[in-house]
Amino acid sequence: MRRVRVLAPYFAPAVDGGGPIRTLGALVRTAPADVALEVVTRDRDLGAAERLVVPTCPVVDGAVTIRYLDTRGVSGAWSLVGALRARPAPELTYVNSVFDARFSVLPLLLRRFGVMRSRRVLLAPRGELDPGALALGNRKKRCYLRAARALGVFHGVTWHASTEDEADHVRAAVGGRTRVVVRENETSLPDRARRRAPERGEVLELVTVGRISPKKRTHLLIEALADVRRRVRLQVVGPAIDTAYARRCLDAARRLPTNVEVAFTGTLEHDDVLECIARSHAMVTATAAENFGHTVAETLSVGRPVLLPDTTPWSDRVRDGGGAVVDDGAWTATIESWAAMPAPELARRAGAAADVYDRWRSTVQQPHVFDLVFGDD
């Protein structure tokens, strides 16, 4: 058996960490049969003080072992160091972040100075090196990247990019000779899209899913509604991690005209999120950057179109019938035009979104990323 240790900042049953949690869940479930997996993760969800409802001892399911650790404070850091040094050492350590202090910076430093042993390291930046993402907290992130390059922290590391564009972002950030494996993120999505025509009442039903954060640019959607004249309801699903930013979004929602409603739902279970999307006419996101965009794929899988900026790998597919690619200054006009669509047109758009999903799923047949890395032997 080949041993792989997956370092996951957040893992199921956590939900507030967003798409990467579902990506990692799919990666574990679809791992090759000859891989023994150990997942090391936090015992708390993003921004949560309470422990998840998980055992304190390792969870073992066949060839998969999951360790939920309290990584807070000095004692938590030592607990994590112990897990990273545990024997037998893995043949591959899969790191799922560039900037997470505990689950990326710490293990890479331990490896650099010989404290953590692993024959290979595969690092997935999860969109963190996208120029739009780097622009948020730019100075601190760029200082770390310069220091990491100077210390040789990334020496010998293989990077996992989900698209060729992300591979270019990696090379631009850490060096042009960096080795990058390009493999679209794993998913546990159905082979065929769900098809159900949306109900057309007097209100256009929109939903946005994800953390209320500057990266997701939730404020753009809410502020764009101020000048919409038709009836629209926007449901905001996701946790408010940045308090000051969430307050900005709430204040903008309170100033909207009476023909527009914004409902903040907070965190929902995954199946409930999919039902919210299925009950809507479209999912909207103004995200600054996505390396994959799990929510986009999930929206198409339930036969609903997506309105999004040109900051995700989905632009061409969305233009092909899965919704609309929207410039930052065009959100009001786009939402107004969708609110004016009659029921038959909204139903046609829903069907086109399902068609786009089916075409995409028919092309997703690649080796598992672990096989791609081990294939170098």
C-alpha cells in the first residue's frame, strides 16, 4: 500500500470551509485502492469555538484514517507536530493551502529543516495564488512568498493546479521552473444533471452561496440591487466570517427599495444548500477568484444557471448556455434583464444549464491526482 497523508485545514463534518471541504471529501472517496490515506485536520469548523461532533480518537474507515486535532495555541501546535512526525512516514504528503499557518506553513518549514519526513509533497493552493486572491492581504502574502523562496521552503515541492490558468499563477508566484501537475478537482457529483423547470412567480429568486467575505464580494451583488426596478429576492447562504464586512453587507441590504429583498440564511447543510439552489431561478456570485468553483458545478448539476464574473474556470461553459458572465459594472442591468424574463425563457435557461453540466461531466475522466504523482516512479 502507498501511504498518503492529507493535511486538510477543514474536513467533513465541517461545512463553513466551503468548496475545498467537498473537494477533499471526493478526493478521499475516489482514492486508488492501493492507497492508505491518513487525513489530519482541525476539530473545529471555520471560525467556530466549539469542537465538531467527532471522536477524540482517530476515525478509521477501511484504508482511511481521519485525525481531528485541537490545533489551537502552543499545545495545539505541538499536537499537530506530533501528528506530522508520526511513523510510518508517508510516501506523499498532500498540503491544501499556501498560507494556512498550521496546515501549510508549519509542515513545509518542518520538512525544510528535516523535522518532518515525506518522500514527496504535493501542494494545492486552492486558488490562493490567483491575482484576485493575492490582492486581498497583498503585502503579508507576498512577504511570506519571498521569505519561503529565500529559505527554500518550496524546493522539491510539486504543485497541484486545477486548471492551466492556476498553473500559470503558481509559476508566476513561486518561479517559472516549478513542477506543476494539472488535474481538475475531484468531485462526488452525479453523472447527469437534475432537470426540473423553475417555478415562475412574480419575484426573480436568486441565491448566492459561500462565506460573506471580501473575496466573495457579496457587497457587489447587494449594492447592485439598489437600482433594480423589478421584484427580486436574493438569498445569501453562508457564514459571516469577517464581522466588519458582514456589517457592510447588512447595512447595504437595509437600504434597498421595497421591491427587493435580501435574506441572510447563514450556514446550511450541503443537501439543504442544493435544495435552495434548485428552488431558485439562478445562482449568483461576484467572487474575486476561484481555482475550481465547486458551487458552480453543483448549481449546474441541479439544472440552474449561474451568473458570475470572469474570475473562475467556468466562463466558457457558462457562455455556452450555463448562465451569464457579468462585468463588475453590469450586475444591475443583468439582474434586471433576468427579472424581466417570462417563465418559458427561464425554463429554457435551466435546461441549457443542465445540458452544459452533462457535457462537462462526459469529459471528466482523468487519472486520480495521486496516480499522476506516483506515476513519476
